Amino acid sequence: MSERSTADGRVREEQLAPGLLRWTLDHPRKRNALTPAMLAWLERRAGELRGEVVLLTGEGEHSFCAGFDLDALPQQDPGALAEAPDAPLFAATAALRRADATTVAILHGHVFGAGVELACSCDLRIARADARFVIPAARLGVVYHADGVALLQRCFGAALTQRLLLLGESVSADEAMRAGCLHGVHSPPDLEGAVMAVADKLRSGAPLSLQAHRDRLRALAAGHPFTADDARRYDDARRAAYLSDDHREGRLATRERRPPRFTGA
């Protein structure tokens, strides 16, 4: 296990198995609120990933993340700053959406503000039944950045995003599940087993197949146009997969009625 500490809050990294990491937001004094240093760690580490499965969770029983640590915001006039006060947040979430890894947010208790955007930046989201999503932007007098609003609407749909941003209402795990934002809602005793089952499925798939489908799904979710260059790259990925040792192994395993043993080659 490695730990990356900051003066107030840190992100803990554990290797649970080969190719399987757990990142834990660890700032319990402030219900795992995100500091710029924690976000900088997430941005940098996301850029270092090479095909792993990453489980993102929060320390303790009561909160995944309480949002951006307001005490860590710059105190000077925002107009005098070189960048927006929340720039570390959208740099970190953009890095997660680009990462060469499949990310799974494990949500429980309070999921507030920046924590909601962090969760929506992951590929999959699994929640404990008590998870509640809140974005207090109107109460704080701030305007959410445009990419963040688009991301929220892609995950929660228009109606729930309006409740979150315009009305400041909380959204329950069940409501988020019905809207298609979550990929599972589980009772506390069942959550860890459900998470590990998802991780096992992700790790047991052929890496070339997982990467190509994950990246295409991300592009579709973001509404990116499918350019001629994109089409060529996708066709190259399809061709590489058909010619791979893993494709041959998958066909052989199917004939032999056994689990395949993929190597990523």
C-alpha cells in the first residue's frame, strides 16, 4: 500500500490484486472534502495508469465526499487569479475521463458538490443504499463550470440535474439508479461483495476489447463527433483485436468450455 499525504487530507492507494487498485479519499475531519493537493494527486496519478481497474471510495462510514474543501479555496479576489478557483477539480475529473483505466466509484452516505462530479467522471458507479447526492451551488452563490453541468446531465438526466442545480434538492441512490446514473445499489453488508464481483468481471475480460469499448463509450457519452480519424482508429482497434492472441484464446476457451486466460496480447 502506498500513501500520498497532504497537510489536510490525502488519497490512499492500495493494490488489492494485480491490476486492481483502490483509491480512498481520506480527509475524515471534513468528511473527505477535496483539497487542491488531493485533486492534483488524482490528476497526476490518472495520467500514469496503464490498463488497471481503479475503485474510488471515501474513508469512513458516513461520507464518500463532502465536495470541495471551502477552506482551501483562494482568499483573494477571484478576478485576480490566473485560473478559476475550482480549476483543480475539472483538471482532475478530465484526467479521470482520459485515463487508460476503468474507474469505478463506490458511493456511500454524503456525495456532495465536487464529489458528485468526481463520481460522474468514473466509468461505473455503485452505491450503498444510503447514498445521497447534493450540489449546494445555489446556496453557496457559485456557478458550476459548463463541462461539469454537461457531465451531470449525461449521468442524471435533465430532471434530476435541474433538481440538483436549480432547487438544491438531494437525490437518493434509488432515484439515481432509476435515472441510469448508477450501475448498482446495495445494502451495507452486500456492497463490498458486489463491488468485487464487478471488479472481477472487468479484470477477466480481454484488455484490448475492454479498452476499445470503454474509450468509444466515453466519446459517445461526451457527445464527441465521430470523425474520419476516429473511425480509422476504431477500425484499427477492431483489426488488432481480431488478430490478437486473446481472440484466439477466447475462441479456444469457448470451445473447451472453460474461462479464458487473457494476456492483453
